[in-house]
Amino acid sequence: MSLEKRITSALRSSSRLKDVEGVIAEVKDAMANAAEDQAVEEARSIDPALSTAEAREARNNAADLAHDVRRLEASLGQLRERRQAIQDDESYEQRRQRFAAAKAERDELAALIRARYPVLAMELLEMVRRIEANDAEIVEVNKARPRGEKSLLSAEHVARGLPGYTWRNMEPVTRLADATLPIMSGPGVYLPVAHAGLYAAGIEKDQAIATASISFVEDFSDAN
């Protein structure tokens, strides 16, 4: 297939990026070769050693080659535009796919949070309440511990492998009861435990949501 036909093919809307880039490289080579030949013919056209007829022929050849260079240059511009159009289309498709994947992951996470977070939060709240109740009991039994027994540590300290309320670098330990764990369905917190009692209604609402049928994802997606 001639270069001219390959250029025409590359400019079609169905052309691929790889093909267009290949033709662009060919056109650049052809332009360079034509420009070199043009310079040679121009030099010949004014060579006094040539006959008038030969000089005129060289001049005509140079003009033809100059025209070829201009045509190739115009083709190169269109090929570059076609390449940019393909790249823009591919970029848009990649962005569209990335957006769709992020949205699908968002919807899946939304359903997971709505179904699982209240359950997990309630489990943690119940565990912290047990820890606090046990800590209070430990304070009392340590006051009158049996002979030979060491003072009991909090279950949380035992679980962490710590002897007290600081880490080995003396940074204070953040107790689970002091962590902040928000209610999902409205204002309020599961933790700190001292505040959880103020928001019993919100906690109950979270539990109802967690046990209900999940239509949240569809509703949320429609709203966005």
C-alpha cells in the first residue's frame, strides 16, 4: 500500500492509535527525504554546468518536491489531530471506567457500613461496658485481695500486655472507653461510654437499620 493510501486509512474514524503513530513516523521520514531531494534539485537548477533544459528540469523537480513537502506537512497536521482525538477518546473511556468502578465500590461500602457498622459498634460498646464493670469490681477486690495474690490489672491492660496506663515510651494509653465511636443514623456516640446513655434512641435506630432489609444502596445511588 502506498504512503498516500496509508495516510488516508489512518485518517479514518476507525483507525487505531498504533497505526496512526506508525504513519506519522513514515510521513516525517518522507518529508525529510523530500526536503533533501528538493535541496539537491534546487542546487542543480542553478548549476551553470547543466544545459538550460536540464536546469529547467531540475527547477521543476525542486518545485514538485517542495509541493510534496507541503502536502506531507498538511497530512502530518491532520494525522496529529487524529492521534489526539484517539487519545482523548481513550482517556475519556479510562476516566469513565475509573469513575464507574469508584461508584460501585462506594455503593458496596455504603451497604456494608449500613449493615455491619451498628452491629460491630454495639459489640464494642458491650465489650467496653463489661470492661468498665469488671474494672470497678477489680478495684474493690484488690482492696481486700487474698494473701499472696498480686493486684489484678484491667482486662484491657492484660490484653495489651502492659503493666499500667502508659506505653513503654511513657506515652499514655488511650482506653477503649475513651475512644470516639459515632452513631451512624443521627447525632450522638456509642463511645465514650459515659455519653452513650444520652443517645439510646439513636443506638436503637442503628440496630433497627442493621436488621432491616437493605434498600439503601438503590436510594442513595438515585439521589446522587
